[in-house]
Amino acid sequence: MIWATVLISSLGCFLLKYAGMAMPDAWLSSPRVQRIANLMPVALLSALVIAQTFGVGQTLVLDARAAGVAVAIVVLLLRAPFPVVVVAAAATSALLHRL
Amino acid sequence: MNQEVELPDNERRRITRDGVSLAFTVGLYGTAFGAAASSSGLSPWQALALSALLFSGASQFAVVGVGVITSWPLAVTAITGALLLGTRNALYGLRMAPILQVRGLRRVAAAQITIDESTGVAISQEHLGLPAMRHGFWVTGLGVYVFWNSFTLLGALGADALGDPAQFGLDAAVPAAFLGLLWPRLKGRTPWAVGMAAAITVLILLPHAPVGVPVITSALAAVIAGWKNGGAK
């Protein structure tokens, strides 16, 4: 199951990249398609942040992850580079797990 | 943009340096992906396969972000999320095609390394002409490929050796990673509105809908906002 998921998503994502490079630009260059494709990562990443911060299966919970993400926001506001953000969140959560 | 001007050696070296240092920084983050993959039950080889074959950070996190894949609905959720996040690479390909002008195997290779970073570095060399843009694309794309895959394996093996992922805060590292990817895209009113709408969608649907459905549904926020802005520009 995991291998099938890995291979199917890889093939699909490759075909998306290849299509852009091989396709005549009439369809993809429509401004509407461009706008939607630009906003798609914003929608999905926002959704994933919430689902991964508060979700456990089908329930919403408030645990160490939320504290980690809160610290990540502070660190992002301080313009820290990406790896620092991830490590700060992980360290916060790890600390809370140990208390 | 059509000029085939010679690329001076000093500019070539600068582009190489910029591309490689960006590639290394981004590649480091592969460690976080490898660790997240491991905590979602992927073997180090499966994590490496995603980095080598899928090779697009946000899509890869979407696959491992659904948790341990034990049923087909979860698999479909993972695949759909990865594909939706991968749609922007098609637009990058469209942008790069006339610059690279490649066919056959070189086009396959170019397509595989068409990601945020390679396209970004290429486009920022526009004032120097096509050879500079091509050089930026290949150096950055191949550099990220090498570092990203190496650090993925390192992260996956490391996390496997460490044991319980929550103990090391990896449970918070995944949403923080998504947030880090999201942050630079939140520029202007429309992205903020789309982000908030998506977040609220998940909060409302998560307790009621099957796992994965809330995240996929949030894609509608992008479709609606992108559709409606029609008259603006």
C-alpha cells in the first residue's frame, strides 16, 4: 500500500512537471488557471498546518504540537531561516513531552 | 529575453555559488522530511524513493502528512494532496520550456528538477540572458536533487535509530515545516483570505468528515478565489 502510494504520487507529479514543459502553452497560460495554481499551495498548506497541528484522526486536540507551532510562528516573525523554524518547533514539543 | 549573449566567467561562478548554497540550505530540510516519513511508517527506502522520484518538497510532505497509510482512502488522500500541490510545477515547466529548449532525455531530466528553487534562480538571472538562466536552472536543480536525497536518507535512518518520534518533537516539526513553506506565500490580501478559508474549512470538517477529506476540500478555497478574481487583472 505504501509503495503503491509512493509510486503513483511520484508518477503523477512527474507527469505534471513534464506536461508543463511539453504542452503548447494555450491551456496552462490562461490567467484563471495560473491564479488557481498559484493559490493552490496556499490553501493546501494552510489546511495541512491546521490538520497536522490539531488533528488526531477525526478529533481536534490541543497538545504539544500547538505549542511547537506557536513557537514556529514567533521564530518566523523574527525572520529565521527554514531549518531553524522546524528545529524550534520540534525542540518545544520535545521539551513538553519530557515535562 | 531572446539574447544568446556570452556568459562571463565571473557571472557563471556567481550563479554556481548562489545555486549551490541555496541547494544546500534547501537540502538540509530533507532531513526533516526523512524523519517525518519515518514517523509515518515509511522505510528509509520508501522515503528515499519519494525524494528521488517525486522530488517536490510540499507534495512529499503531503504524502507522509496523512499518517500511516493503512487503507485505500488514505492512499487516495495522500496522492490527491501531492498532485494538487504539484500543479504549480506544471506552470514552472511552461515558463522554463522556451528558456531551456530541451528534447528527449534532457527534457525528462529538466522536467524532474523543475521545482520552486531551480525556476526561481533561473528567472532571477533574466537580465543576463538565456545562458545565465539555463546555468542557474541546472546548477540549482541538480544541486537540490543531490542534497535533498542525501539528507532524506540521513533523516530517515536517523529517525529510525532514535525511536519514538514524539519524544524528539517530530510531531510538531511536520506542521511547522508546512508553516515554513506557507509563510513566504502569504503576501497580499487574496492569499491571506484563501489561507484563512482553508484553515476554517479544516476546523469545521475535521470532526465530521473522513480523514483527509477536509484538507482536499480546502482546495476549493483556491479554486473559488482564483476563479472570481477574473476581472481584476
